[in-house]
Amino acid sequence: DSQEEGEDHVDRNIVLLGFHKIAAMLVAHFEHHNPHLLAKLHVIDFHEHIMPELRKRGVTCAYGDISSPDVLEHAHHGEVRLVICSIPDSMLQGVTNLRLLQIAKQVWPEADVIVSADNPRQAHSLYEAGADYVLRTAKLCAERLHTLISDHSSHTVHHHHVGEEVKLASVFAAFKEKDKDHITKGILV
């Protein structure tokens, strides 16, 4: 069975170090919009209870400590092109995104590595240490709010000129629909 699982890793070139809210949303988003990408995902985490649900969705996984280079070397067989740690330091135990970046670059030197930062200073440090991209939840939320406000503002201006009453619900409908899709698909975490 481990040989079978090992053979399955060959095309699984995206590794998620740890599985929490953002990774769960990513899997749900892939499931809805890009199901073929699920076949590229491999999760390494120390929570065994999430693994049956991930496997049902077509995602392979391995149990282990994501802060151990030895564990990572044995938890995935095949080429790794992208490593993602979407868990902020405030949620990690006994390790930081900086350390995970260093370990990922050691174990998979050719892979691109995406890590998470809680603030701009930490993001800068992670980029300086070699991160290929740094996720910042606050920045991503601000970008979404900017889009919502811009859409609302242009919608308001357009309808004000035509004499129509503007309803916020119509502006937010598309974003609500996207959120509903994630809820009906079921979130793992």
C-alpha cells in the first residue's frame, strides 16, 4: 500500500505543509473551479482525522511533523514544484514560517515556496530569506474590500446618473454567491 501511495505522489507536485482554514478553502475552491488540480495536491499534517475526508476528495496526504526535514523527505515521493504553508505563525506550534521556508528549501531546493506572514515586517524578512511569495491575510482582505468598494462606488455613480435607487444587495450578490458555493461544497476545517 505504501508503494501504491508512493507511486501516486509522482504527479502530486504541490505540497501543503499543514492543513488549516486557508488550505481547506483552497481545496474547496479547487473542487469547485479546478477539480483537476486536486490530483496535484499532497498534504502533510499531524492531524490524522482530516485525512479520510481529504482522500475522499482526491487529495493524498501523509501524517507527520512538518518541521522535520526527515519526515518531509519520506512523506512525499517525486518532484515537488510548489510548497505552501498557509498557516500563520500565530497558529503554528513549535515552528515558524521562516523555519518552514528554510526546511522546504533544504528538502526541495528546486521548488517554489509560499509562506504566510502576519505583518509587513515579517513578510519582508521571509522574502529576504528566499520565499517566492508571502501570503498576508490582512492584505488579501484589504484587496477584496477595495474591489467591493470600487464596484459599489462605480455602481452607485452609474445608477445615480440614470436615476435608479442603488441597493447594496445587488452590488454584493456576486461575492455572496461565491461564498455560498464554498459553504455548499463543505469546508473541511
